[in-house]
Amino acid sequence: MGITFTSKSDDSILVSAYIQGAESALESLIEKHKHRVYNFINSKVNDRDIAEDLFQDTFIKVIKTLKNNQYNEEGKFLPWIMRIAHNLVIDYFRKSNRIPTVKNTDEFDIFQFLDDGAANAEKVLVQDQVTKDLQRLVQELPEDQKEVLVMRLYKDMSFKEIAENTNVSINTALGRMRYAIINLRKLIEENQIYLTH
């Protein structure tokens, strides 16, 4: 194929070209999304070597799925990759029996998966601001509620794992999560933050 692909080419064009045998299209896809995927994985595992391994595994899975002609989510390539990466991170924690520690950092983003589709520049700016506002509001929750919220939504832990990790019953963990969401909704309304999907 004499076509030149770049990381600016549309995802669906690159996917289609790669399936038809244009290897360079895959390189462009990886180049286009590598920072986002790697940074997401690294923010979860906090270990560059493990993040690198999981990043490679993510794209191995992508390649296998494309080669086997099993990909059918045209136009939603990035959310699809992010889901693969997310599942591999969960598998890693399950296999290693490592429960990640809760860290309140600027990277904290429980709303990472609310809307991961293609967005225009204005929408991205609005979403970035909403995410920052939400991060700030989460910090205002009582410590026990914030802890459960982070573990459940950000670390993807089960309520059983949360209960064991915080030394409370499952019912208490569920109650804290319920109150955390109620309080977060109140804070969102009080601060007039508008979630757009």
C-alpha cells in the first residue's frame, strides 16, 4: 500500500487499513494513543516496569483481536483500548493479591470512564474542568466515605475487599458508599457542576 498513515489519521481508517495488511497503520494507532493508555495504567499500578508490561499486553491483545477479525466497535477505538487496559490492571491486582493503597493526588479521577469517546476541543476543556471540580469535591467528603468511594470507583475493588481492607462489615462499607454518593450529589448541586455525557 502506498498510503502514508500518521497519528492524525482517523482511528477507523487506521484499524481498517491494519486489518487489510498495512502494518504501518498499527504503528500510527499505537503512536496516537500510547501516552494516554500508558499514563492511565501507570496511575493505577504506580510502577513503571509493571505499567510497561501491562501496556505491551494491552496492545498484544489489540493486535490479536484485530488479526482475528473480532473487532466490531468501529468509531469507539480509544474507549475499547482503555477497557482492555483497565481489565488487565484489575487482573494484575487480582493475581498478585495486591490491594492498592488509596492516594489522594491531583491525578485522582473516578470519572475517567464516564465519557471516553471522541470529543471536540471545547468539550475536552469542559470535561477537564468538571473532573477537577469533582476531584476537589471528593476531598470534602468525610474520610471514611472518601476512602470507600476511592476504593470502589477508582481502584475497582469489591465491597468484600473494601470491608476487609477497612476492617468493617460489608453492610458498613455499602452504607458509607451510599452516603458518599448522596453527599457528592449534594456538593455537585451546591457547586452547580454540570456533568455532560
